[in-house]
Amino acid sequence: MTTPHIIRLDSCTSTNSTLAAMARTEPHGTVVTVDNQTAGRGQRGNTWESEPGKNITMSMLLKPQHIEASDQFVISEAVSMALVDLLNEHITNHDIAVKWPNDIYVDNKKICGILIENSVCAGRIEHSIAGIGLNINQMRFISDAPNPISMIHFSGREHDVDEILAQLSQKLLDYCDRYDAPSGREDLHALYIKHLWRRDGFFPYIDATSGEAFEACITDVETNGLLHLTDIFGHERIYAFKEVVAVL
């Protein structure tokens, strides 16, 4: 079993950027983690708020052997399900789900953000960097993020951040190694679909291109990550990432 190689820093601008500069020489499974990230990046160009020492801010270097560029969503699914698996071990009696494409929600609150950046060479993934911000012990958030939450809000107790970091790093590596080869990817995709946030029922969305507001239900996510919605009039709508926004 491959084990992670963890590099700890006191401070850096972005763990993804720091690890990207090392990607050519560092091995598969290298983790950069930091107590104080000064310019953390999230999806859609957002910043990620994290109180120093209270949460996990990390990036993992992945060097898959068998993932074509066209199948890169496999990495997003594997990382997402590793986090769902971890959180299910620490939080009980709550719905832990993946908000498409790969934010992690507990009930209707965001506990984890994921930013995956892929480097492609000759039609296959050369390496991926999975940046993860997981809220552990932070009680108060001061940014304008609409719905942040931490593990401590559900457990009522402080958690050992280093212990959870070690658990998460190993799960990430195990999931990504397990689904590197094509066999088993159908099972991973089915698991991802099963754990989608708002997977049942109609909910409000906004088309990011036209600004149109509509209600729809999730009917599918393709293996390439495209989201299929069916609106209340029975019309199918297909979106790539950043083309549609779920209204909270």
C-alpha cells in the first residue's frame, strides 16, 4: 500500500501553487499542508477562509498511470468519495453529500471545498493536484460565504487536526489508486451519483449564461462531469461546470 509523504509548512500563499512548483520532482502521494494559507484559491476564483491551526488546508499530488484526459472527472469523483467516507466516520445522523461537481456538504452546509488542477500530456493525465479545505474546529466564519460549517458544530468537541489529516491523506491516496485502472470506475461513478446533494426533488437554479432562474431535478451526471437537469416543464438541460448555479 502506498503511503502519503506529508510536507508541513507554517505559511504559504496557496498549497496548490506550492505543490505545483514541486510536481516534477516529488512522488505520487505527496501532500503539502499549511497552518496559515494567505491566498487560498477555491472554485470560481473564490478565496477559502480558514482560521490558522483550526482546519485542514492541504494539496495532494497524484500521478495516475491510466487516466486519459477525457476521463479526468474520475479524479474528482475519487477525491469526493474519499472525503465522504472520512466524514461518515466522524459525523453521524447527518446527510453527507457532494454538491456537484465536488464541494462536500453536511445537510445544507458546506464543510469542504475542493479544487482539482490537472496537467495533461499526450492525451493523458500527467499529474493532478487536489487542493482541499476541510473545516474541522473553526467555530466562527467572517467571510461572506453563505453557508460554512465545521466538524465541531456536529460533534460538539474539538478534533485532532493532525490525526484527521493523516486519515484523509491515506483515504485520498487509496481511492485514487483503486480507481486509476478502468476496472471499477462504474462502481465509483454509481457511488458518486448516490451521494449527490439534492439528488431527489426539484430545486432552484440559475443559468450562469442567460441569468434565467428555473427549478429542476438532477437526472444524471455524465462520466465526463456534465450535469443533466430536468426542469419542471420536462425540458432537459445539460451543463458544464460554471454554467449553472444551485441557489441556496
